[in-house]
Amino acid sequence: MPHFNSIDHHTVAAVRPTRTHAVLHIADTAGYLAVWPAMYLLACAHLAADLSDGVRPTLIGSLMLVCLAMSVYLIDRVKLVDRALDPGDEATHPARHAWLWGRRRWVRRFTLLLSVVAAVAGATIDLRLVAAPLVGQIMVFLYSGRAPSPTRRPIRLKDLPLVKNLSAAAGLSCIAMLAVFESGGTQFQLGDLVPLSVLAVLVFADCAMCDVGDAPGDGAHGTNTLAVMFGPKSARLIASGLVIAVAAWVAWRHESWAWSVGLVVTQCGLLAIPAWFIRTATDLRLPILACGVWFIL
């Protein structure tokens, strides 16, 4: 569960009109509070429904997905305890880190509230979904819940080559598909592995795009992303190839040209987006496409 983090707001204000700066500041704060990643997960569920010919999430299902995504994202930023602080977060996004870390106690309480709401909403769909927030927090702990040590680095999923993006892709695509099945009252079939895998490839590619702006900080703190291993430019091209492959499959198997054309066109746009804005742009791409597809169809 993808900011204007490296840009000083006072500098932006000096070169942009005040109204534009206010809009950027609001968008920035929304990103800090995980609004855009939450919308991204919700859009993943809508795409999953279309790929599997399933039912799009209900209002309660959507509430569960949004609260779950926000709780997982935020606890990854502020950690459960102060000693688990990851210096890599501060290095890659100093403005976001300063904003969240200064409010970390309130953010942790807010995360608890989000988890409770997600559990209650999940329970109204299926009692098994009550465990979803807990599973999410466990995965965050395995992903990045321990701070690096100067003498012995703990094994964290985010530091293993490619595993950072693979774990995010698996987690987001699985919970999105689960929401679709539970909303429609259907059971997972073997044939659903194909659309699940396609969705996971798309999420993996988007995660790789989000990491482009983080490459200097990630490399300095041992997080091996595609952008660190092959360079930001190559990471963009690899991610674009994966997105185009997904779009081609969607057009071939589902004849969903709205999704296919939208993915290709927006990916071309992301290639030209500056690194400091690419995370926000990538997070917003799928929600905007989902709204467009819903309007067209």
C-alpha cells in the first residue's frame, strides 16, 4: 500500500502563486496521511473486479480497503515505537518524515482507529476479514518494522533485492481480489490466478516507479530497489514495459480498451514526470483511470 517531499514549501511559495501553493500543500498533506495510497488500493479492487468478471467492492468493502491501506501505510512511516525509526525514511523524504514524526503519537492513535474501523467493516462482510488489519500490521513489521543496526542489520523485506516491490505487489493484489470475492459472495477459483498475477505485475511496476525518486536515500541505507540496482532511468523503462504488457493482456483477454489505452497513455506521461512528483502521480494514476472507466462503462 505509492509528494512534494524533497521540495521546501517556502521555496515553492516564492516561485508559484499563493493559490497554487495552497493546492500543492493540501495535496502534499493528503499524501502524508496516505489518502492517495488508499485510493490506489481501492482502484486496484475495481480493476480486479473487471479482470475477474467479479463484483466491484460495496461501500462497506471500500471503507475497509481505505482504512486498511491508510493504517498500514501510516504505521510504516511512524513505526510502533520510536526506536524502530528507519533513517532511510528521513533521507528519502525529509519533509514528509518531519511532518509525520512530529505528530507520531497522534498518527499512531489514528492508525489504531483506522484498524478498528477496518476490522468492523470487514466483519460485516465476512468474520474472517476481522483479522485483516492485524495481518497488515504483521506484514509491515516484517517489511520495515525494525531499524537498521550499525553492527548487525536485521533482515527486512524491503532491503532484499526485488522483495520490497514483490511483497507490496502480492499484498495489495491479494487484498484487492479478496475484497472483490467477498463483495460478490463468490469463491476463489484456479482460473482467478491469472488476473491476480496480472494485477500483481501492474502493482509491482507502479511500486518500481514510486521508488525512482527515492533511489539516493534507498541506496545509502541498503534498500535494493530496481532504481538502485539499475538506475532510475532503467527502472522507469522496466516498469513501463511491464505496464504495457499488462495493458496488452487486458486488451486481448477482456477487450477492455478503456483500461488498456488508459494504462499506456498515462505510463507515457509518467516517463516524463520529474522524480520529485512521480510517487504522487503514480498513486493517482489508477484511481483516475478507475473513475474514467466507471464513467465510460
